[in-house]
Amino acid sequence: MGEKTPCTSGFLPHSAKGGNTNGEGSPPVVLTDEFRRIWEAANQSYLSWSDLDGFPLPQGASKQYVWKLVTTLRRHAGFALPFRPYVHTSDGESAWIAPTHDMERALALLKTQGNSQTVEYQTFAALPLSRKAAIMMDDIGAALTIDGYHVDASEGLSAYLARIPPQTPERVAMFSLIEQFLEPIVAAPDPITPVYLDSLNGLISAAPPSVGLGASQPVLAHIEQHRSRYLNLDYYTPETVKHTICDILNDTALHPIVAELQARYFLIALTPYATGNAATSLLLRKTFLEKHNLGLLAHACTLTAITAWQQGSYDLNLPSYDAALSPHDCGEGFDATEFTHYNLLVFANELRQIRIKVARTEANLASVRERIAGAPFLNARQKLLVSQMAEDPFHATTIEQFAQKHDVSYSSARTDLIGLTQQGYAVCDRPESANEALTYRTGPKTLALFRRDA
């Protein structure tokens, strides 16, 4: 997970003289077979306070003493995080991670299968924007919901593909986020600065959610809803939050996947911007992970999954989100290992999901082409255009362009396009000016082919 920097808080080993109920005696607790088994388990995967009940303790040692000993040793073997924590189990000063073997394996898998050189990412990158939008709509909808907009991702996608002009702040925000996320964005600078974060936030529509349309509050876990009880709000001002996010992303000791999930947490939970914090986190995720050659992971719907986990509806047999943020406190600062570990499991599952989505999209495109090829009332030229529009509903043509492409007369091209319009495969946009050409774009029958297979 990166170069390890020992945390500053020291561990004072117990005295070798005598014995007591804390396990201080001969042989030392750390040399017993019982402690060795506990230590091996803690290094293999995250060992929680409740997990400790499944192990016999060294003779004479209390559970609290063993937990303190394991936690302190783990803290020294881990590294400090570049921010002041604010969860209630923290001392308010220090946060740290001690990567387990399972975490290291999860990161290796994410790096291998989520990188920009995979066949799946190359296939995804070659898809039309409309197909990418269909794959990404869950996360786009989740981000807007977190930001307080009342959205229906499926209806929004249909309106976007049909080019229905957005009439509400919700639709404006959705269309803006679709285009900004899926179109090329300027690569993240090195180092990342608050000015860069401001520029990403500025790409998103700043219109607040509509009043009276079911506008919602940001979706937060219960522990975050009550953070005012233990968070130093005087310290975490908007500017401090933005600087903290940059410190996290610029920390070379942190694995970029871990850095992104921590930065996302600060953006969404501490809302440094008046609007669009979750949407900004999506744009930041894309530019930051792609900068680190993790293009496929950047497009996995991890925000949707984490939100479902917060609400207790994510089917991966995880402990509650609040519990992962609340390790048993023993005075060693905030141990973010458990929270990070379960986030990585969610990321790995969503990476599998996007690989499945990409493969399914390719198969569905082939199915659409077969159905169009078998359409009885279309000639070869018409079938080719319908196939193009089914793959990319934004594809459009004029009579002149169609005639030139197929090397036919203007009248033949006009007859083909009028035929497609009459059958519902295309619609004709009549220009406002007599000097402008008629434009034929995707019709409802072709859009139905797209929606059925998207």
C-alpha cells in the first residue's frame, strides 16, 4: 500500500517482572502460542474486537489488554494518514492504516484487473458515449441523489438520449454530469491543488435542487449525520477540507486507490462546496484514477455500491457501514484499516460488475445488429443507418451526407430517410432557416432497440 512511515505514538512494552491480570509475567504475552495465533490472524485479515472472542487468550491476559497490544503493534507496523480524523473513536489527532495480507491482495487485483490496459477498458473506451452513459447511470444518479437532487436515472437517460431539452435543475445537473464525466477531462495535475478541485466543481451545474419536487438531503450514514457531536467544525472549514483532500491525493505513501476513497469521503461527508460535492467526487475519481492508469476502476459504480452499503442494502455480507467506522477504541487514534478493507472488497465486487456490463454490452450490440439485419422492410443502406443509430443514438445525418456516404442520388437518399421516418426508426428535425438542411436523427423505434439492450 505504499512506503510505510511509523506513527509517532510509542508503545511501552510490559515489564518482565512479576505477573498480574494484564498478562504481565513470564513468559511475555507476545511469546505465547495464543498471542502468536492472534497476531497471525490480524496480519492475514482485519481482526475486529468481536473477532477476538474466537481466539483463546494468553493465560492471565484480559481481552482489553490483548486488543491494546495487538492494536499498538499494528499501528507501528502501519503508517499514518495525512489528515485529522473526526470519528468518535478517534483522539482527534491521528489516523492510520496497517495493511493486511488480504488488503494487499485486493489492491493487487484491483490494480491488475482495473487498469487502463485491460481488454475490458479498451472495449469500454471504444463504446459510443450513449452506451457508456447507460453503464454509468447508476453512479451518476447516486451522485446527484447525494447532492440533494430528486432524480430518476432511467428516465433521465431516456430524456438525454432523445435530446429532450432539460427543463429542471435536476435534468440540467444530470445532463451536465453525464457529459462532463464521459467526455475527456483535463488530466489531474501533479500536485493536485484546491484550485484544481474548484475547477472540477465549476464544471457541474450550480443550480440548487428544485423546491417541491421531492428534493432530498444528502445521503449520509448515521454516524456522519451526527458528526457534529465529535467533529471539530472550527478546524474543518471548507478550505481546510479542500487542502486535506489534496494532502491525501498527493501523499506518495498512499496507494492511489486508498487515497481516492479517502478523498471521496471528505468531499461527500464534509461538503466543502455549496453544491455538487458528490458529482465533483465522480469527476475527481475519473481524472485521478486514470492518471494512475486505473481507467476501468474509475468507471466502476463504486459510489452506488458504497451508498447501498451505508443504507444496509448491499449484498456482500459486510458489517454495517457505521461499525466499520467505529473500531473498538483503546487510545491508539483512529484505525482506518477496517473501513479501508471493506471498501476495497466493495471496489473489487464493482470491478467484476463493470467487466460483466462491458461484455454484456458487446453481446447486446451484436444481438441488435442481427435483429436489424433481419428486418424485412429495410434495404441495406437503411439497415446500416439504423445499426449506427442503435449503437449511438446521437448519430444523425442529412440527405446530402447519406447520399454521399452510399454513393446514391439525392432522391434515392431522400426516399430511404423518409421510409425510416415513416417506420419510426428515425425522426426529421426541420431547420429554422430555409438555408439549413433537414437532419434525420434516432427515432423511437431505434431508441427502443437501444433501451432493450443497454
